[in-house]
Amino acid sequence: MALRTIDPRDTTWEQDHADYRVYFWDRSTNTSYEYEILDQVDIGELLAWPRQYAAEHGWTHTVYAVADDDGRGLIRLDGVLGDPFG
């Protein structure tokens, strides 16, 4: 992991809460299950739930933060990188 110091004054806005989506990937059936988190949760709690739920079902998962900048987009926070069925 590469680190550098930053000047926190270089940002123009911040948001205390984010919207999140969780995708579960069942590779045995090439099926996905998608959820949007409706309440504001602590990021530790958010990351713990899909890890446990996916492990219980034998699936993998990806957690995204939802970003709105010239259209809705997703920023990966945890889990599978790239094509989950690849």
C-alpha cells in the first residue's frame, strides 16, 4: 500500500453519509442478488454483513458506494474485483 500526506483543504465538499449497494455472486448458478442499503450504517457494520452472508451461502460479494456525478455510478469498496463470473 502506497501512502502520501495530504492537505485536507484540497476538497470542495464532503458528505457524512453515503448510499451503498451490495451484490452477491452465486458462481454455481451464475446468479446475482443485488441490494441497496436503505438506512445509514457504520462502514464496519456494512462490510461485516455481506462477508458473513456470502460465506454462509458459499457466494462471493462486492460492496459499492453510490456516486452521483454526471449520472449514477458505483465505487467498489470491498469484495470481488472485475467480472465475478469470469
